[in-house]
Amino acid sequence: MAELTKELSQVKGDKPAVPGEDVAAPGKGNGTPNTGKSAPGTDGQVRPQPETPGKRPLDVPTGTPTVIVDDLHIVYRVYGAASESEKGNAVNALTRILKRQGRPQMKEVHAVKGVTFVAYHGDAIGIVGRNGSGKSTLLRAIAGLLPPHEGAVYTDGQPSLLGVNAALMRELTGERNIVLGCYAMGMTPAEVREKYQDIVDFSGIDEFVQLPMSTYSSGMGARLRFAISSAKTHDVLLIDEALATGDREFRKKSQERIRQIRESAGTVFLVAHDLRVIEETCNRVIWLHKGKIKMDGDPKEVLAAYNKG
């Protein structure tokens, strides 16, 4: 705790950052800067320069694949309600042993059924579907939190899952959670100092940052979680209903932050029941129905079909 307090004081500015720390040297790169013009080759002929990565239209998924989901199946095993003969008491247990009966009846829930798709750098993919269609299960599988029953998930980089119930320590203040959350994402102390005030301003919690998170409303907690998670550019960011608890102003800021992540060559998956957020934020929508992909494509077309269905 003493080390955390020391780091916190540095983040808040009690200790100035070392000049030049974590600052990339200008002019470095692995080739000649692209000016958009032609340049002479070694044989004297003029050839066009290649396009600078990241300058293509965001709605054209021509980048490198970041997530490949190949015939994915996720199966849950749950136990049904026990009958009188299966209830957990000594007499019934002894009876099952004597009769060589197994455990109470188990039921398998096939939550995701043969889902296949490819996501690319710069994509913002909305996932829609009714409750129980497998949306959150799919995100958890992409994040590596659920093992596939069949099929596979391949990711380029480490996916980061952000949900309404994303874990922060309720007993600690907002500022300490900011420090811990940034460290957990692999940020350096200098990067935390640089991003700290931006996280506070973006979340809009203001002076509440000094209070324990147990005193926050659900909306304040969700805003702080999103602000922390989006402070770093992720290869793959998975957002599960994290925008549902924010007000109009925060949703607008969140959509702008997602666009910034896309422009930084990241990939965003967004699960939300507010279809306006999906349409305004995403360049692609996947419609899940009973664990299967029913439609995958342009947001307006998919959402129009979803509303009719």
C-alpha cells in the first residue's frame, strides 16, 4: 500500500515527470515518409509511393485481420432442479450409492453454435440480438475467458473486455483505482501521470475521485471503467453494455472515443441494446439469433432486418 501511495502522489503531480521520458524521438521510422507523391526508383523510373497505413476509409475493412472466429461452439453445463430423490441429504445420498445412481441430472446449454467471421484493423463491430442469443458469451470467448467446446478463436494482440461489471476495487478511491487499472493494462508510471487528469475529466466524476467507489452510482462507476479502459489504445477492445448507463453527453463522448480507437488501427466490438449507438458508432453489425449468426453486414441493412424480425 505504501508503494501504491507513492505512485499515486507521482500521478497527481507531487513528483514531476522526468523530462523526455517515454517520448518517441521525432523522425524515426522504418522508411521514407510518405508525401503522397511519386518518387524515382533506382533505375530512374518514377513510381508512386505506397499509401500511408491508417489513411484508408474506415468503412473499408482492408487492414490486417485482428480476430478470426472459426466454427466456434460454446457449451455451458448446468444442473437442473433436483427432484425429491435427488436432494442433498444423507438418506438420498446413501440411496443413490446403493442403487449406483449418478449425480443429479445435468443439462447442457449450447450458447454459441458454429459462429465464423473475421474482424479487421479499424473495424467497429456491433453485436445485436435478443437476450440469451449469445452476445456476451461470444465476447467472453474472444477475450479468452471461456474455452471453446469446438472450433477456435485467433486474435492478433491481447483483447480487453470492458463490461458494466468490470472489476474495480470498491473499497479504494477513484484515484487509486485509476492507478491500479492503468497499471493492469501495462501502462508505465509516466503514461499514468500523463493520462490521469484526462481519465478524471472524461469520466466526469470530478471531486468524487477522492471518495471510495462504494459511494458511486452505477452510472459513475460505469463511466470511470470506460474512461480507464479507453485511456490506452487496444488491439481489440470488447465493450459489453458499458455505454447503457451513461447520459446523452457521455454517450456522445464515448462514441467519439471509439472512433479515435478505430483511427489508431484498433478493433472494437460493441454489445448494446441501444440500436442508435450501434448505428452511429459501428461500420459493421453481426446479428446473433439463438447462438448463430443470422446476418452480418452493413449496419443500416442489418438493423432494419433486426427491427422487422
